[in-house]
Amino acid sequence: MKEMKQMKQILLAMVLLILVMGSAAADDVAIVADMVSQTPDPARSSELVEIRFNVQNLGFDDAKNVIIELDPEYPFAQVPGESLNKTIPYLRSRQTDEDAAIIKFKLLVDNSAPDDVYEIDIRIWDGTGTSTTKTIDIEVRGKEYAQIITISKANIDLAREESLEFVITNTGNSPLENMVFSWNDPDGVVLPVYSDNTKYVKHLDVGESVEVSYTVIADINADPGLYQMDLNLRFEDYESTTGEIDTTAGIFVGGETDFDVAFSGSSGGETSFSIANIGSVSANSVTVSIPDQRGWGVSGIDTVIIGNLNKGDYTIASFNLQSEAGGDLQGLPEEDSQRNTKLNQTSPFSSANQPSVLNIEISYTDARGERRTTTKEVDIDPSAMGSTSDGSVYGSKANVSGASTQKTSTTTMWAGIGIVALIVLVFVHKKYRKERLNDPDYTYKKMVGDFFGKSKRK
């Protein structure tokens, strides 16, 4: 019995010795992997990050076929064509940093990854069938990027103060700091007024926009056309590193113009208007027309083609203008007739001191090649205009005097003809009486025959 007990103690001691020896043998291979660098640091969203590891065998025995494996999770992903495990064929015992193995991995960072510190698990196989796992930290920062996405206007007029706004949007994944925006027209045609060409923005968060405004004027002597604008944006990232964006936009200078229309007078049944281009650009293919409107009508052509009209120039457009006063009542029902009678009583011609308003349309092609139409109201002096009972326009006072002179000349002509006829009649009557005394049978018929007979003999 005592011998059996001793035997058990011996067996137990042997088992413990084997376990201790096995444990010591296992400690003879000790693999460690430490991250030594990452590029870039911090990692940037939507970009690749390269991670380098220092792998050493700190044990007393050499190691073979050591495997280092990455197990990435969001926001990291495997790069196509890149392996997530690396095999080291041989590591000698008791290595130092100088003779350690260096391995590297490449991972892709998701483009929507917010700023944060993320973990990656690393599994280490020591070549003996034993593995250990450790975790490393990778810092990720969003990508700074700003975009000037809109300009408030595509064109500005010459020599006129106009507002010009630029919208800047942070389309990256990180905030922008200390932004300085500026623009420049290389030709010097468009310039800011009331301020210089720079604006300062202290902070712009991810996805946010900011508007910077200017008041600008285009040179009045500039040729209408498309001009280049150079845009510049400088900013700082979270590390106070300065970034810069240069881009180009276009703005059209010139375009619309303006007109002044004035009543010039009436003559010979035509009413004339002065059309002046008072804008800063020339107008092409100008036409002047009188649209349908209450109280006025046009006999004949209602549109006059002028052609091109340079800035500062003027021309004359004439129409056979008619007032519809008095003519609107014909053929109307009794109620409408009474209403129109009341309107005609307050028409422009009802008072000598009340001007009459006429709408005139001017159509032209601007500097951008667009067809435009503007309507102008013209006051017509009733002392220089009037209407007859049939609604036609008659001329000014000077024209009325001319008509009276013409009428007097016609009357004088007919009076002269009458006097000559009377003299001839007296002469014929005296001739008849003289011949009658010599020949009682003498008649007017015979006198006429004698007169034409003598004419033939001559």
C-alpha cells in the first residue's frame, strides 16, 4: 500500500515536470508585432493608409512561418489585390529592433468616415500553432475641400452698381478655418466698390455654405462680352496647414439698354416720335410699334423698322395715328354706348390741359443676342393734337394755318376764273348786239360759226 502511494507521487511529479518543461519550451518562441508608422498620419477619408509593423522574436528558440493577419472593420476595408496576411519564413531568437522584420499593409478608408480614432485587430501566429491577438488604434481625419458652387449673376450692365454674391460650400469631411476668398478680373473691366476684393470667413463646418457679397461696377467704356474671373480660396485645416483652391468663372458684361421716347409733332397726317438710346450699349434690329390700346388706332402700318441704334443716338419714327374718340360709340348697345360716352367725356381730348398717354413698344436685340421688348408711355400735348368727327388726327396749329392758306389760294383761283369768264361774256354780248343792228336775223349760233370760221382762215 505504501509502495502504491509512492508510485502515485512519482507519477504526479513527472506530470508536473512535463507541464513545466512544456511551458518553458513554449516560452522559447515569443513573437511580438508593434506598429511603427502609418502614412498618412492621421489617415484621410476616401484615401489609402499604409501601416508598418516591427515583428520580433523575443524567445530563446528560432521561429518559422510566422503569420501576421489584419482583421479590418469600418471604416477600413481591404484594397483589391492586397493581402490581409503576411508570412515571415524565419525569425531567429532574441532579436533586437535593429534586426527585426518589417512588414506593411494597405487599407482603404471609407469616404464618409467622420473624424475619430478607430481600432484594428491583429492576429499573430508564432509558427507553433499558437496565436495571440492585439489591437492598434488608427486616427482618421476627414478630407478638407471647399467648392465655389454658385455665382449670383451671369451678367452685369455697364456703369451700374450691382450686387455680386459667391456661395462657398465645404464639400469635404473636415471643418475649414480662417478662409480668405478673393476674385480678380484680369482685364480690369469689373471692379469692386465700397470694399476690396477679399472676404474673410472664420469657420465653415462640414456640409455648410457661406455667402460672400460684393458691390461691383463694370467700366462704361468696356466692350460688351464675356469676361474671365479668377477665383481664389485659401483656408487652414485642423493642423493649421494652409490649403488653396484656384478656379475660374465667366461673367457677361453688357446686355440690355434703355430708350427715351418723346412726341415730336404732327404734319401731313403723320405723327412723329423721337426714339433715343439712352443706355450704355448699342441696340440692334430696333423696331418701333404702336400696340392695340384704348383710345388710339393706326391707319396703315403700325410697326416701323429703325435698324441699329448706337448708344447716345436717336431717330424719328412716324405713324398715321388716329384718335378713336367719338368713333367708339357706333354700333354699340345702348348701355355700352352710354358707358363709352362717359369715357369719352373724360378722354384726353376733353380737356385742353390734360395730356393724352400713348403706349409705344420698342423691340431690339441686345449685346447677348437676345430679343427684348420694352414699353414706353408718351404724353401727347392736346394743344398740338386733335381729332375730327370721324376720328382722324389733324396736325398742330401751324399745320392748321397751312391748311387755311391752301384753302385761300384755291378760292382766289376760282375767283380769277370767274372774272375772266365774266369779261368774255360781256365781250360776246357786245359783239352780238353790234352784229344784230346790221342784221336783224343774226344769232349767237351764227356768231360762234363766224368766230371759228375766222380762226380757221387765220
